[in-house]
Amino acid sequence: MAKICLMVGKVMTAYLVLEATTSFMVRLETISYQVI
């Protein structure tokens, strides 16, 4: 049971990191477009 919880936690963390990275990249693109 504990292993399953650990797996879920890792997946959630990876998903959140991916989400944050994606939004960060999108923000960077938006800023660079505005600059150009």
C-alpha cells in the first residue's frame, strides 16, 4: 500500500513539474514575441 502511495506521489510531482515547465516556456515565448 505504501509503495502505491509513493508511486502516485512521484507521478503527481512529475506532472506538476511538467505543468510548471510548460507554462514557463509559454510565458517565455509570449515575452519574446512581444519584444520582437
